[in-house]
Amino acid sequence: MKEELKNLVEMATEEAKSIKTENDYLNIKSKYLGKKSKLSEYMSSLKDMTVEDKKKYGPLFNKIKNDLEALFTNYYENAINGEEKITFDPTIPADEKNGSLHPVTIVAKEITDILKNIGFMVLEGPEMESDYYNFVALNVPKNHPARDMQDTYWLDNGALLRTHTSPVQARAMEKYGAPIKMCVPGRVFRNEDLDASHENTFFQLEGMVIDKNISISNVIYVMKGMLREVFKQDVEVRLRPGFFPFVEPGFELDCSCTICNGKGCPTCKNSGWIELCPCGMVHPEVLKMSGVDPEEYTGFAFGLGLTRMAMMKYKISDIRGFNSGDLRFLDQFNVR
Ligand code: DAH
């Protein structure tokens, strides 16, 4: 009898491993524990046993019954839980960790929204640009020394990677004429050595207004208002004369370094100021070349350093994080 019971338990234990579905579970239960099972037969034979055997086998049968039942249930539960894990349930909410906008995208949107509110069009231009639009139309003819101001990536096809967003000034004037108010956020390229504040690929935001009676006070007003909106506070700014062939007069608009609060750090090259936005009055030659009469119209333009602006706003001290694709950097700007 003992040998038979041992075999029974071994067989049941082996078979329990193949429980995958509810059907398997019910079948194996009925086979080993049901009314017609071997174990039931043994149990009903108890009544014909001697008192001594009854005492010996009664508890043993019960224990086997309980153990097998627990074993089958256990295998069954594991099987269905495992199944649940690989079941595709489209109603489960998506993973918490969504992507976020790039800091430059956030700042670009903020500024273009501000400018749109005061009537600026938002335009785009090609990143692969012609010599004409990148230089000639901006009053930088071939062999002009001002070409050396921007280290250019020249392409095999004679075109170049635009070194600034200013070429869109000429494209916009050709297309829309005057008066015009437009801005252009975009990526630009320069053959620069990389350090904490220089990248070879960065972002600018060009702005231009051409109308009657425009003066430099208009550009100062627009720039100050915009900086106040972006930084949610009055940021200190200063104007210095600056030279750019496509504006006359030209200026450099600097803002106090928000990383060191003007005390001096590697990002501002210890000066306490960040060159943020060169600007000026559009050169009459530039107007003329794009078909706008400089006798009738004047205009201002600015070329905001968008990447710098994002560094100031988010107190990012090293420009190299922007293009790194490093999620530890990008995850900090959890805005969608
Ligand atoms: N395009 C110039 C640069 O990248 C910046 C610039 C200067 C843009 C003066 C302007 C401007 O619109 O008026 O260096």
C-alpha cells in the first residue's frame, strides 16, 4: 500500500507541472482527487480496515489529499499569473516616462509666441544655403574680409551650411516685400572649436521689421520686452556698438549672465555679460538688393542666440549638453 501511495503522489506531482489552463487544472483534480480517483477508492476502503490500519492510513490519505490539492492550485495560479504578464492590454495607461521638449524648442516657442502676438510672421529657411543668400545679399560680396567673421562649412556642390539665420531676411523681403515683420528660429552651423560656450551647431532666432519710420528705439523696445517675458523679470541689458555688414548702425545687445549673476564664470568668460543679441538698422544696400526702396522704408533686424538664451534661462553652464542626446540632460526639461 505504501509503495502504491508513493507512486500515486509521484505521478500526480509530475503531471501537475503541465497545468497551463483552467481545463488542465480541473481535469487533474478530478483524476487524482475526484470521486472515481484512486485516492477516493483508498479512502472508502478505510471502513473495512482494522482499527489499527484506520489510525495509520486515515490521516495519511487526508494529508495526501490536501497536499495534492495545494500543489495543483499552486501550479494553476502560477500558470495564469505568468500568462497575464505577457497579455497585451491596451487599456493599461502608458508608461509615465514620456519624452519632453528640447530646451531650445521650449525657448524658441516662447519667443515666437511673444513675437506673433505683436504681429510677426514666423518663417523658415533652408539649412543648406547658397553663397548669395548667406553672404552676398547681406552685403558681404565675394572676397570681402567680413566672410572670415563666420567660419563656414562649404559643401562639395558649392552651397554651404548657413552660418546664421540672416539669409532669411533677404528671402522674406523678396517674397513678401515691405512692410514686413518676421522672425525665423533655426539651426545654424560654424566650423568652431568646441568649448563650454561654443558649438559648431546651434540655434538662432532672426527678427526683422521693415516699415516707414522705424528707428533703433523700436529694436531696443522689442528686445527688452521680450527678455522680460522670457526671464519673467527685468534682465539687465547693455548696448555696445557692433559691426555687421548688413546693418548700419550695428549693436551688440548683452544681458547680465544669469548663471553667475554677473560675477564672472567660464560661460561668460568672466565678464559677467553674455552676448545675446546683435542687432541694428538694416543696411540700405541690403534693402535695395532684395527689392525694397531704402528711400521709402527703414528697418531693424536682430539675430538672437537661441541656444545662449536657453542656457541663460535654465542656467546651463555648458553648451555641449544640447546636442549630446544625453537623456540625463534632456530629462530635466520635463515640458511637453
Ligand atoms: N547674423 C549675425 C551672426 O550670426 C547676427 C546678426 C547681427 C543678425 C545683426 C542680425 C543683425 O539680424 O542685425 O553673427
